[in-house]
Amino acid sequence: MDKKKLTERDICSKFINPALAKAGWNMHSQVREEVSFTAGRIIVRGRLHTRGKRRRADYVLSYKKNMPIAIIEAKDNNHSLGDGMQQALAYSDVLDAPFVFSSNGDGFLFHDRTGLFGKTETTLTLDEFPSPERLWELYCEYKGITKAGRQTVEQPYYDDGSGRTPRYYQTVAINRTVEAVARGQNRILLVMATGTGKTFTAFQIIWRLWKSKQKKRILFLADRNILVDQTKNNDFKPFGQAMTKVTNRTVDPSYEIYLSLYQAVTGSEDEQNIYKQFSPDFFDLVVIDECHRGSASVDSAWRQILEYFSAATHIGLTATPKETKEVSNIDYFGEPVYTYSLKQGIEDGFLAPYKVVRIDLDRDLQGWRPSKGQTDKHGELIDDRIYNQKDFDRTLILEKRTEVVAQKITEFLDQTDPYQKTIVFCEDIDHAERMRQALVNLNPEQVKKNRKYVMRITGDEQEGKAELDNFINPEERYPVIATTSKLMTTGVDAQTCKLIVLDQRIQSMTEFKQIIGRGTRINDDYNKHWFTILDFKKATELFADPAFDGDPVKVYEPGAGDPVNPDDKDAPETPEPEHGCGEEPGGYEADPEAGWKTDDPKGGDTGGLGEGGGTGGRTRYLVDNVEVTVIAERVQYLGPDGKLITESLKDFTRKKVKEQYATLTDFLKHWNQANRKQAIIEELAEQGVIWDDLITDVSKKLGAEPDPFDVICHIVYDQPPLSRKERAEQVRKNNYFSKYEGASREVLSALLDKYTDSGIEPVEDVKVLTLAPFSEIGAPMELLNAFGGKPGYTEAVKELEEALYGRVP
């Protein structure tokens, strides 16, 4: 047998697999081959999308299911033993498997990341591959897991028999958390971006700890009733009769898994603090969902519960760990045992990318000052000062500003899809109501079809809150547009939300991440693969902040003996709330909704802003005669590096193409030599070139659709473009078909028509012969035979491409 002639898969089946089996690995339960562990980044092309390549490991070895400990990268025998090592190490980083192997069939190069095996890299023969027991021993020693803790770590995942397995990052999060508990760690923080399945991850953690009897009584705390109900009815359903939801402020100690809204067990009076009906050592595990919303704050109601059950292990789950001078998750829970970021989720293809439409209004940028003695709509004298974006819809309402924003939202929906789920984030409840009215008036036909086309969904109004489930249910068409201020920032699993409108001044990175998270979920069944952010308040400038997708920064670092938070007397003066809300005060039975209450006909504040948000009795002015116009509108795209492309699309394309093809000659040489022109088009798309928008732009000049080839030549190298129709006509004029006759001539003529209609992609795919009009000329094999077989057909297509692109601009 000549190894040099074997394929990579032959090397795997003839050499690597027998070596694993001989070492004692179970090829069915412990060895997975060709494991794709990402979904492939979603690449948006105008209104179309495609997926990039999935990341795929040749082998993932697990001691038990979902417990990966080793990676093997295989190469054919024309490569050296270690040629796959760097690739395997990259997979090891992601999959959290410390033992890494590379092989070409001659043996293995072994890289030990634990430092326990001996040398970091060792050459092994095929017979020397380590057994699963040997690697597991080293793994547990590396992780600090004692023999007593192994029962917990080895406890299987819940398996419903459907074949559903956790995604790779969920596996890493679950395993690291269970391992931390097995080591005796009692404060654990998990950071996972919105839409990445925190609740499912929490379920598997609890299941394994509960089944192994490491933790016997567990409390799961959330701050929204809908979160508790969704959790109980969906991910936590396998707990069955062992689980209960705390309701009616009563406690039944006969269960093992308790789900509770934290407001349901706390209150301002001792008799309302029903959690005290449990003994302090009743629970040995407390899991806090969305822990950024208060668990780290000393004076929050959450903290009362955590302190009472301080002997228990506390696991905090959040997409946005809060780190300010007043609040620190990290100082309470410790550094995150695992972080899976929004950027990584988009890169892996598990979260939807976005594009941003920034709309600047003249009054927002230039400000507005009343004339001397000017009164508002209700006759109230307006304080003489300059009002700007910070004031609008808070201390000053410009009615026409609301109308302009609603008009732009309506225009966007009309141009795309009037039935795409849309959330409009407003400053407060009053603003959300005015926005609802404006959108209703601008969409009379839609509202006539169904009055729930636009709904205000805020915490103070039952009719709207009752529609929240319908809004997030992909199968329910209505409501389509939800105006809100605070209620929908977290925990709303809006899988099909395609438009996020920001008309709220957001300065908090925590809140910004939560709001953006409303659009990041993907739903293939309903064609939700990306979303748009319509930004009226410059909120998306926060994308440029390193903290947007970086590690949480510890601002407050207490010294020895200091409290988690600084004393009030040392804390800076509390500024006016940035979004019309503070942390929800403990003791609310219903979902709290911060915002202005406008019972006062003059628009004065009668309800306050929630805790810490007092207005000092300030009046809000309502002005109806000030014109507001759009002075700038631009689109920003999410680039392959996870950052917004802030330069023009043409400039970005020019830069990206010239990175690969410095001159027109370089590009033409590569294009003409390519076996598939479509491969170059797809490669540039993966780098962020938005073909749809570029083609549309050049089409306006030509009056017809150009080839991507001409788009590049024109935009990057300043050459005059041709349309596909013009290129096809030139081929016909040059009497290209004269050397062909019969079926072959008909096929080539039809291919040229196909190119004119659809571009080069179908021309390069032999499957096109199975479609009309080719199927009417003859069967695919007959058509290939008309060229003397498939090689002749391939050569003819290549010549056709040379004729098409023979005229270089």
C-alpha cells in the first residue's frame, strides 16, 4: 500500500481509527469524526444572505458524551506528522479540550496543554495513543477534581432521546460550571450573550448537579414572571413533579426544584419576606438568572435572598455583567468561569448579524431654544435655555419629532416587509404611547386589517402586556410593532424580531447590550437570519466602545475588609437616570416599568421614574409647532471582524479588493485563471463585500444589471462597466457559436441566456442541464455527449467564459 496515494479519509479509516480502537476508545460513544461545531457565519448581501464555512474538527474524543477532552487533526501522508497541529490547537481553544493530536497516518504528534504528561509535545507511534482512562486521569488532575468530585463531573447530561445536543459553547459553560462546583467553588458567574440559550445551559447544570446528589434543593430566581413561566414549561420541564413555582406568597417545602420571581418572595415587611419560611440551609444551590439586574447591588432585594441563603452555592447567569462604581458582579461572583460573547456568537453563526441605519434629526444635533416668553401647547411658560437630544421626550416634547421618527419607521417597513416584527424603544411610557399613536395614524390600512398591528407593551397597561406572548410567538402575525420603554429590554425571546428602533437615549452598556439582544436570535423557519437597527439617538455609537464586546472591566476594586460596594458617603453623587429608570425597586409584585406617568393634562410628571429617578417636580413642555427634519441618513454594516463598517460601502469594497488584488492586472489574472468565477464572488462576500447593494448602485448608472466582475472593475479600478446583457450580446456579435451545431449550439445559446438573466453562478453548475430550457433540448447525459462527454462540456463552458470576459474594460 502506497500511503502517499491515500486520501485524508483513507488515512483516518486505515490508520487512525484502528489506533484509537486498540487504545481502548469506544468508536461509537467516545469518538466523533468530522465534527462541525459552528453553524457558519451569516453573511448578509443586501436583502439576501448566505452562510460562511463551518468550523470542523476531524476528531473530538470525549470521556463521556458532551465531555470532550482531546482533539485530533488528520492530514494525508503527503503532509508531515505535525502539519495539522496549529489547526488542532485552535480547535482545542474553542472546545476546551486540553489534549491535542496531529497525525498523517505514520503516528501522532501529541501536544499536552496540562503540563502533566511530560514534554509539551511528544511523538507517539500508532500503538502508543493514550487510553481514555489515562487522559481522563490527567484531565481531572489538571482541573483539580478529586476522586470524590468525579461522581458529579461524570454525571451524564439530560438526554430526551431526540438527538438534541448542546452547542459547543453550552457544553463548555456547563462542564466548567459543574467542575467548579465539584471543586467546591461557591460563587460562580457565567456570561453568555443574549440568544445563546442561557436557560437550557442552566437546566443541564442543575440536572447534572441534582442527579449526582451534589445539590439536592435548588432555587432558580428570575425577575420577570414570563421568564419563570417559560423556564418551567420549556427547558425545565424534565424536572416534572420535583419542581414547583412559588406563587401566592406560600411555601411548600416538599419539592426539590423551586422557580420563583424574586418579587414573589421578598417585600418591605418581614412577613412579606416569605423566603424566611425556609431555613437558611434549605437550599444548597441558588441560580440567579439575569443577575446583572440587581444581585450584585448590596441594597437590592435579590441580595437579601442571597445573604439569607449564603451557605448555598450561587450561580449567576447574565449576558451583561454589571461593573460600575456602585455595582460589581465580579466582586460578588468572581471572574466568569466562561464568557461567550455576542461577537463570537455572530462569528460562529449562532446569532444574527445586523446592519445599522443611523438617522440624524436637525433638532437633535443643533438643539432648540424657545423664543422669549414662548409657551407650550398648554400655555406653560418654557424655561429659556437650549434643549437638545438629552431633553427630548423627557423635559421637552416636540410633537413633530415623534411624527418624523414614526414616518421613517413606516417608510422602512414599507420598503422591506410591513409585517416584520419591530420593537421601538422609547424614553418612557408616555413616549411609547405617543409613538403608538403616531404609528397607528401612519398605517391606517394595516390597522384596519387588525387593530393590534401596533401595540404599546409596557408594564403599566394590562392590554398591551397581555399581547407580549403573541408578539414573541413566531406563529402569531399580530402585534407587528411594539412600542415600549423598559419592559422588553430583557428576557423577551423575540425570535423573529427583524427591526430594532432606538429612540431612547442609552448611555448604559448593560442596557444597550440587552436591547440589541432582542434582535440577535435566528429562526430558520421564519427566514430570520439578520436584523436592522434604526437609530435616532446615536445609541449605536456604543458599538465603538471597547466594552461593547470586551471583558467586563472592574471599576471598583475593594480593599481588604471593604464591602462589595463603596459606602454611600464615599459614592459619587447619583446622577439623573440616563434612560428614565433605575433598578426596579424590590417588592413589586408585577413587572415594573419605569417611566413618566402623564395624568396631568399639561404633561407634568405625576408618577416619577422609579427608584433613584426623581424629577424634582420638573414640568415637561409639549411643543407642537416646531418643524423637525432628517438631515443625514447612512447605513453601517457589520464587517467580518465583528466591527461596524463606518466608511462608505464603495470605499470598504475598494480597500478589501485591493488587499488581495493590488492592480487591475492582478484581478484580471486571478479571475481568468479561476475554475469557478463564483468562488471569487463568494470569497469577497465572506470578507464583507455587499454585492446586492453594489450591484443596485451600478445598475442605476447602466439601466441594467451588471456582472459582479464589472462591479469590481468599475468601483475598485475606475473602469466603465458593462451590463450582463451587453456582455452576452458581444459574444453573439463575435459569431462565437459558428463552430458549434445541433444540440451543443442550443445548449451554449441557452447558457448565454441564463447568464443574462441570472449571472455566472448557474452557468458554472452542470446541474443547470436538468432544468428548463435545457431539459427540453435533451436529457443531461445526451447534452454532455453532444460535447463529447463531460470534459468537452467543461472545456466549452470555459471557452464561453473567456468569450464573455474577453473584453476587459
